[in-house]
Amino acid sequence: MEQARPAAADENVVYIGAKPPMSYVLAVVTQFSNGAKEVRIKARGNAISRAVQVAEIVRNRFLPGLKPAEVGISSEELESARGGTSRVPSIQITLVKV
């Protein structure tokens, strides 16, 4: 039985979490090395500053031929452990090869 491929919208997306920034830099550089024309970096809450840092490290140190094509900000509603909801800011940075 063949395993289902992820939707095209989920390909070339790096989700930023609590790991050190260089872990995510490696993930972004790997995506471009595998032939991706664009990579999206997504983060929520406290990881937003780390996402910006990752994008800048990739652009300035590893792949200077990239440019940010789009930066989108929004907020998402998340369920809390207590049963309520809270709004959390999020960011999406799209880097493309020039």
C-alpha cells in the first residue's frame, strides 16, 4: 500500500518551535538544496522572533540569493488546557530564490 503524500501546501514549510535557530536554518537550507524554489517559515507566539532570526541567518550567511517574497502576520485561536480559548499571534515568512 502506498503512503499518502502530504498536500502541496504543506511541502517546503518549516515550522519553528523551541529548538535552537541553527536547527531550523539547516532545515531551510536543506529544502533549497533539494530543489525547492520557495520555502515558508511559520511560527506562533514566542517563536516569532526565532523565525525572523532563522530567515535572516539563511539570507545573510548561507544563501544570499534569497529574498523574502511575502511576510504575513495573523492570529490564531487555540484551545487552552483549561477548556477556554486564547488568541496567539503567528507569522509566515516566504523565502524565494532570485
